[in-house]
Amino acid sequence: MKNMSMNFKQAAKDILENIGGADNVGNMSHCATRLRLNLVDRSLANDAKIEAIPGVLNVVYKAGQYQILIGTEVPKLYAEFEKLVNVARGDAPAELTEDQEKAAKGSIVSRMFSAISAIFAPLLPALAGSGILRGLLILAVQVNFIKTGSGTYTILYAASMSVFYFLPVLLAFTSAKRFGASPYLSALIGAALLYPDLISLMGKTGNGAMTNFFGIPTVLMNYNSTVVPIILAIWAYSYLYKWLDRHIMENLKLVVLPLVSLAVMLPLTIIVIGPLGVYSGEGIAWFVNWLIGRSSILAGVVVGGGWSVLVSMGIHWAINPIMINNIANNGFDYICPWTFACNFAVIGMTIGVILKARDTKLRSFAATGFITIVLSAIIEPTLFGLLVKNRKLWLAQIIGGAVGGAYLGLTKVVTNAFVFGSVTTFPAFIEKNGSNFLNALIGLGISAVVAAVLAYIFTNRDEKLA
């Protein structure tokens, strides 16, 4: 029987039932044509019944693996099979009914936040671990235990920062899982954006440099550490992938589908989606400069309160060159303290949650976020693991950052270096004018206290880590 008529969900269920259930699956994988299982007890598998399942072509047992021949459609069967095994083992929630799915969809905003949460959730351990390692490395440098530029420093720096540099690759994989595209082809699209030869086309111009693709003017940008371009690209790719999957003949899919995917999506991403990141970043940078020219207090409110929103979209990097340029030309910068206000509001929010919540997982996650930000200024694990899911807490953080930013703007606090906001980078506030450091402490204290109080109020005692 042809696989085109195979009901993958039903076939996965029938296979699981006839191999002895989820507890009998030691390991599972698939190759180009076969579902490969390592069974705990081979005798529990009923070969005859499995071979009779529509779409199953053959069953063999070789090298300790129970191999079920399906054909090139095996990834679809594997996806359903893996889901059933995870549900049976309690590693994933049971499938929703049709009514539950409709209720869960909610508004466009709800679906957007749900998608962001699903995309970042698998990366939270890597982000959190990398953040803490980065903080410890900063601390080791400051106490002269490790020297910047040494082999030890470089190795540990690479270990702590690679997750951020290669974020487009990781996000491509998790986005594909969410949107229903090939995770591996999606990761390859993300990796291609970071290919050294592509980055070198920018030369000394950097973001905004121009090239062409078959005569089409193309804006280039450095995609490392970006978020929005790759998520949008994989969302668009999911539609192309599903269309190709329906229309390409089975015996050609193995070659033609990835060929068309790469040939279409990489140019499309660079020509159409990438410039959105370039121009949106430039627009935000212009807006921040305009605000500073009008009112430093208002600018402090907007940047201090909105910085986490920019971080969530991965376009906060557009403002970094302004801060670096200010430090280089003037020896100080006003914007950097406002980013501190955001980070210390996140710290305050975690304190409020720790004091109010009873759920050990939620408190543990908040505590990890607290340590990560205090040491390394990396807010992404807490942002995507908690704030994006709980908009009341995100509002508490935004308000805290805005109030603290307003005070920093009012007192015209500056930093003498381009740094990321944490306790370990406080020396950047040391100026000949001693009030600068004092006002920085007061402003950041305001951010933390306001966010902590609001988070405490907004958190229910029985709140769970969603």
C-alpha cells in the first residue's frame, strides 16, 4: 500500500500498541526510510500485526534495532510516534480536543505570545547556563583570576556566548517545530545567514551594506544574536515546506524538497526579511536620539521601560552603536544607564515572585534568573521563560524600568564605558562627580523596588511556571 494513503496518527498508535507500549521503547530514531526502535523486550513486538498496518512495508530486526520500513514519509510517522511516546511517559501534555484547541487559540496577540513562548522554551536551559557562566567569567576577570585575551578566557568566553551568537540557528530549529517545517533544513537556513563569506560581503560598512542577487539590490546585515528575522523566515518557510511536501513526488522529495527550500528561502530572507531588521533598528535608533534631544526624562521612561520589549524582538542591538559612539567621542553615555534600569527591574520582578509564589519550580526559575542577571546582565532566559508567558509580571518589570529610567534621566546619570547592566558592571558609573554613582544606585534601586512590589502584588500564591 502506498504511503500517500497512510494515516500517520493511527499508524503510530497501532505500532506503539503492538511493540509493547511506551515503556518498551528504550530509544527511537529514524533514517531516510525506516522507523528505528531499540526495544527493552524484543519478544513483546508482534511482527505480523505491525506488518499488517496500512503503510508499513516491512519489519526487520538487525543489530539490536527493530526497524519498520515506511519509505520517505517516515519523518511524519516518527513525529506522531514520538508525540505518543512522550505523552505516555508524561513528558508532554495530552492532545487537546477540538473545542479545547479553539479555546486555546484565543486572540492574535495570545497566539503570538504562545508561539514565542514555545519557540524559546527549549532554549531556556542553554540561555540560563550560558548567562551564569558569562557572569562568573566577568567576575574572574575583575578579580584578576583570568586575564582577558588568554586562552582560558577565550575558551570560556566562547562557551558562554556561543548560544547568543548562533541564536538564529537554534531559533530556526525550534521555530520549525512550532510552525511545522523541517527543523534541520530550517537550522541550515539559520546557519547560512551566519556564513563567514556572507558576512564578509558587508566589508567595513556593516549593517546596511549593499550587494545584489541576480541584479536585485540586496541589503546586508549581521544576523548573529538576532531574533525576529529568523522567526519570520521560518514562519514563511513553513508555508513553502508544506506546499512542497504536498506537491513533490515521493521518490523526488529527498533531493528536490531541500534543494528548493534552500534556493528559495535564503535569498528571500536576505532580500525581503533581513532589511526589516535593518530599517526597524535604524528607525528605533533615530527615535531614541530624537527623544534624548527633547527630554532626557521621557527618554529614560521609554528606554528604561521598553528595553525588554526591544530585547524580546532582538532589535536592541541597533541602539548599541549609538552608545559605543557616545563613549568614543564624549567619554560617557546617557542611554546605557537606562538599559541598567530595565535589567534591575527584571531583578526586582524575580524578587517579588520569589517572595510571593509557593510553586518550587517557579521560585527556582526566578532565582536562577536573579543570579544570571546580577552576574552577567543576560535577561533573555527570564524574559522568554517567564515574562513573555506572564504579561502581568512583564508589566511590573516595564513599569519598574520606566520609573527608574525617569530618575536616571532626571539626574543625568551616565556610564563611562559601554557595558551591560549587572552588579558586576557598577564601576562604569564611577565619575569624578561622586553624585553620578549615588544617583545610579538610587535610580536602579527604584527600578528594582517598584518592580518587586508590583510583581508581588500581581503574583498569585498558587502561580505556576507555565
